Amino acid sequence: MHIKELLWNIVMCGTADALYRLVTNYTDGLLSRFAISRTPDNTFARLEDRPYILTERQQERIQMVAHLLPLMAGEISLPKLEEQSRIWVEKIRIQAMKNDDKVMARCRLRDHVTAFRMTTCLMLCLVCERLIKQYGLNGAEQRLKADPNLWKRMLQKAQTPAMMEAYDTIADSLLDNDLYFFGEKIARAYENNESAQENRIRMGKNDTIYERLPEVFTLDMAYQHSLAVKGAMASRNAARMMLKNWRKQGIVILCDDGTYKKTGH
């Protein structure tokens, strides 16, 4: 049966072990549809005398927003958020390519879409908040029913710099957690079609193979740096393919003497 639109999502809380029991195949597409977050480690935290709970006003406001959201139906284009999404996914593509990180390159393809949806949800809640503050719950409901396109105009204005920054934060978090919990597992699945070690070290932009290399370098130097970064998964042939991709993307050129030179892109 074909499901045209996904109308519900599940929120689950559990341990890392529970997550690994739930996701056992790392490349079949299921993982790419998860939005994983981490809670702070409370192993050595003090037991709070008064745990935080929502106030009555906060609960009431949440119920108001939840009441208004179903009144917003239809399709909308968000060009500023779309552009922000494209900037982010291109930034990660370049970073992944410089480090020959196929796992990061693949994870970004779905994470930027999930971040787009999550940011849009925040913006819709912001629209509800503004309507409630200006007109109250009943007045907001009346205006949304009288003008079905009101929320669309307000949503366009909600594409603020703060929301664009929120998008980057959400997208970075999604990617970081994908790699934190499953980075090595996905890499091993690509290499050997089996799971691997649990621990992982996430490397930033300045740790990439590309950044480690001097302005002019050789294939052997690229291979040695690949070994330092990727360990046993590195090979001379993989280094050649990495350099071929770099040349194709224009971030290095092949010199007449057989060396490679960075272009500064």
C-alpha cells in the first residue's frame, strides 16, 4: 500500500544499547529517517530537590498552539530557508570531500531535509505565538478561519536570521549524532557489510586530510595522511580516487611533474 504522506511520527527515549537494538541495518534507509538527540550525562549529577516542571501558563500556551496548528493547511514555498539548507548541505559536501568521508557525505543527504522540516515546525509555532499575543486564542482562530492564507504570509516573515541560525544548529546536531552513534558502523558496513567498533572520534574541518596536506603534495603524501586519519580503511587506490574527486571538484590541480597543488577553493 502506498502512503502518500506521513501523518505521524514517534518519539522514543532510551539508552544507546536500545538504539542499537532498534537499528541493526545501517544502510537500508531506516537510520536516515531518524532524528537522534543526546541528553546530558547525569551519571555524577546531583539529585535535584525540585525537578523542573512546566508551569500552568506554559501548559496552557502549548495547548493553545496545538489548537491552532491544525488550522494551517496547504502548501508553501520558503525560499530563504531553502537557500540556507542548500548552503549547509554544500558546506558539508566540501568538508566530507576534503576528508574523503563517504559516511558524512551520505548522512548529509537526508539530515538537511529533516532539519528543514524541524525548522519549519518551529516557525509555525512562532506564527501561532504571534497570533495569540496579538488576538488571543479565540481571535487567532477566527482570523485563521476567515483568511486561510494568513499563516502563509506570516510564515514568510518568520524566515528571520535567528531561524536560519537555528536551522544550522539543528542540521549540525542531526549530523553529529548520526556520526557519533553510527559513523564507524556505517563505514564498516560500506567496507565489509558488517558492524564495527562502538567508539568514534569526530574530526572537524581542520582535521581533514585536505587541510593536513601542504599546498603542493604527492600521491604518497596523500596516502600517508589518509592512513593517519582513516587507519586500516585507507588504501593507495582509495587515495588515488580521492585525488581524482578533488581534481573533478576543482580544489586541486595536477602539475606537470606529477605533484598536486591546492587551488584555494
